[in-house]
Amino acid sequence: MGSPKTRHKGVVDPPAQIVTLWIQEFLLLVQVSVNIEGNRLD
């Protein structure tokens, strides 16, 4: 398998790993935001 950078389209498709990491980061941010809101209620 070659590197995505060597594709001729010029557009690099994000590997599934990066997408998964991005989703995890997003969910983590949401969780932190919910925790902050919960602390405000206390």
C-alpha cells in the first residue's frame, strides 16, 4: 500500500485512524462540556 500523499488526485483522504481520533476528541470535548454544566447546577 502506498502513502496517501502519492495519490494523483491532489486531495489526501483522511485515514480511518485520524477520523476515529477526531471523533474521540470531539466526544471528549462534549463530555467535558456536560461535566462543566453539571458542576454549575451544583
